Amino acid sequence: MNVVLTVEDLGISFGSNHVLKSLSFEVGENEVLGVIGPNGAGKTVMLNILTGILKATKGKVSFMGNDITKKSVTERCRMGFGRTFQVPRTFENMTVFENVIVGGVYGDHLSERQAKERAVEMLELIGLLDRADWMAGKLSLLDRKRLEIGRALASNPKILMFDEVAGGLTESEVEGILQIVQNIKDRGISIVWIEHVLKTMREGTDRILCLAEGRNVICDKPDTVMNSKEVCELYLGAEEDEPRQKNS
Amino acid sequence: MDIIQAIVSGVLLGGLYALIGLGMSLIFGIMKLTNLAHGDLMICGTYICMVLAANFTGNIFLALLITIGVMVLLGFIIQNGLVNRVIDKGSGPSLLVTFGISIIIQNLLLQVFGADAQAVPNTFSSSNVISTQYLTISSIYLLNFIVAVGVIVFLSIIMKKTYFGMAIRASSDDATAAELMGVNTKRMYALTFALAMATAAVAGLLVGMTFVFYPSTGTNYLIIAFGVVVIGGLGSLMGTLVGGIILGLAQLLGGYFFGTGWQLVVAYIVLLVILALRPQGLLSKAVRK
């Protein structure tokens, strides 16, 4: 497996609050890495560091073999990073089509014609082509989440970061998101996916990393992680077989 | 003055007011930055244009083109070299930077040109388009209005139809999300400031052609710009035109009904009433948070 992203001894502190203490992991090419952990474990902070929004206090982030620790958000996007947010941050005063086209023009330096073609392709992929001229602010939560994915895809990313993309959605809506994730994976894009919906993590990821108190507790195949003693104790509660009950 | 005259003059004056407020509205709309130096930068443009027309070009429109170039460059340098360095640290530091620029410009103008009132000589201010017993329309007032509408429509097209405008709107909606799409938001801010200074140069020339000015006049126009953008809605280009017209109308109708001494009082009472009833301005959407 070719490694796309390498995180080594990553740490960040806000005053005396050490949110991430020492985090190391790798993401392979075309791999979906799920990230789970209790609230306050540092999952979103980790994504913010990986995308350049926050600067790490220590550690190193490498992308395709290049040290990107000091690269800006914009530079990382142009290198191949895409991201969605827990609460969708679409450009609400712009149309769905315009939202997507910005990614193509500025994230991938496409010409006008190419950006339009890319936008149509992405809107088709996420199922929003029929609402291309809607204002993004008028979309439902599910559609705004889809739009964020489409917008990120338009910049031609090599790795996508999802922050609770299935959060707040119904079971059937989650199925739709899983299908989109599969389609993205089929395009050879790697994904780092934070989620609290464990069933989704089990079905939609290749490996799962469990974070707690700013460290990686375990990183392995979904079933191994879900049934591990560490996850039972640190994330789901004290009883070892509780996760199996919760996910059944 | 007949009421028709007051209404027509108010609307036309509103056009100039809209142009004065346009740059401030643009900067606030995109960067959420209140540019306290806006009036002084505009008057700086007026002086540059006056000097160029009188001593070098001999042609007011050629002088304007050069002034626009100078102001665009100045705007880019101010944003890129000063404001961008503090814009991430909240509104306070940026506000202080623009306040500092305002003081520097006023004192520089005072040193170079003295405190005497000046005007940009032109043929428009001394001629009328319509001059009847019932209605008089000054050429310069009509020119102000036409230019204001033209500039606002032109800017609206840039914002709506170009990728540059799209990137600016994306940066305004959510700067972090825009950066994640590859948009260099700091560069967009600098270009926005430069664009605002281009409009300030045009407004500055028209102000100089319409009224007398002196180094500290910028403060008066800053207050007018505030009124315009607050009434119309901060960040709304069409709102700026509406805000300018309402302020111009309120001022002239206030003068018609209560006497010229009440012009500004009435204008700012209208501003306060609109603020109380619709704090986000007439044409701006309420902020959803």
C-alpha cells in the first residue's frame, strides 16, 4: 500500500490544555480511515491541523512524501487536500453550481470550460445537478453535506477529510452518504473520516483509528477495533461487549 | 425650493452619496472591516486628480484614469502590507490601522496643500441640463448620478459574472472554506481594497467637481458613507444606491420642510429610524447565526 499521508508525533496545546499529546498514523492510497473517539478526544482539532487551519505545537505531517507541516490551507488544497465540516460551511449566498465551480477554478486551476464540465460531473455524482441553480443556503442539511463533498471533489483532491458527514442524518440518508463515499473511493481518493455513527464506520471504512485523550489508542480493521478491549473501556464504556450490543 | 426640485435634487445627490459609500460597503461586505480612512483616502484621490489635471494632463478624465491607477496601487499596498497583517486578530487592530491611516493622510494633505478650501475646476458644475421656472437640474448632479449607477452596475456584474467576483463572494461568505477551495483570501482582500479605492477615486473626483474640499473634509464624507451603507445594508451594492438616495432625499426634503439647518439632522433621524426597524439595512439579509 502506497502511503499518502503520514502523521508523526502530532501535538497541540491551548495554554495548559494539551488537546493532542502524541498522534501518529498513516493513510494509504485509496484507503478510507475512520476516526472515532469520545467527545473532546481531539478529532476535529486533528482535522484542523491536517488541513492547515490550526498549527501543531509539535510533530510532522507529510503528504505524498513531502513535509507539509508549515503549508497554508490554500497550499494544502492545491496539493490535493479536501475537507467537509461537522456543520456544513457551504457558500450560502452563492448557487450550488457556483459553490462547486470555485473549487475547480481555484483549487485545480481549471479553465472556464473545464471547471464547468467538472462542476456538472461532481453535481451528478452527489445528486444535486437538478438543483444547480439553487442558492446553497436554501438546501436541506443532507444536501448541504452533499454539496460540501461535491465542492471538495471539484478541486481534484487526493485525500478528503470528512468531519461527521453522517451526523444528524436519517438511516436512509446515511446509506446515500455511504454510496457517495464508495464512489469517491472508486476514483482512487483516500479518505479520513471522523464519525460518531459506529455502524457507518464499520461499513464504510477500511481501518479505524480510535483517539482518546489526545493519543491513538488503537488503529486496525473495523471489526478488530470495535471489539477491542481498549475501545470498550475508553470509548464506549467499561463493559467489553457493550459495543457489540450497541451496534447490533 | 419646490418640493419636486427637492426630490429630484435629493435623488441625484443620493447617487453621489452612493458612490462615496460604495468602497466602504465593498470592504465591509467582503472583509467585515470598517475602513475609518475611507473618506480621507477618497479626498486624497481628489487632491491627486486636481494636481494631475492642473499641472500635468490638462484633461480631467485622463487625470482620473491615472488617479484610479494610483489609488488601486495604494489600496493594494495598504491591505497587503498593513491590514492583512492584523485582520486575523479581530476587528480592533484593523480599525486602529485604518484610523492611523486616516490621521496620516489628513496631516500629509495639510502639510502639502494647506488648510484652504479647493475645488476641481470643470464646466459641468456651472451648467444646467434643465433650467426652467419649476425645475433646475445641474449637469454635475446628473453626471454624478449617471456615473454612480454605472459604477454600481459594473461592480455588480464583476461580482456576479466573473470568477474573480465568485472568489471574492466565497471569501466573504466563509474565508476558511474558501481557502480550503484554493482561494487565497488575503490576496482577494487586497484586490477588494484596491477595487474599493478605484471607486473612491471616481467618487473623489466627482466630490471635488461638485463641492469645495480641504484636508479634513474626508471625515464628513466618512460619516455620509457610514449612513449610506447602514441604510442600504452593509455589503449590498444595490443597497448602497438605495441608501444613498434615501440619505440624499432625507437631507433635501428635511431642508425643504424644516429649513437648510435641519438637513443633516433629518437625514440622520431617518438613518436611526431605519436602524431601529431594520438593523441589517434595507437590502441586506439578516445574519443567521
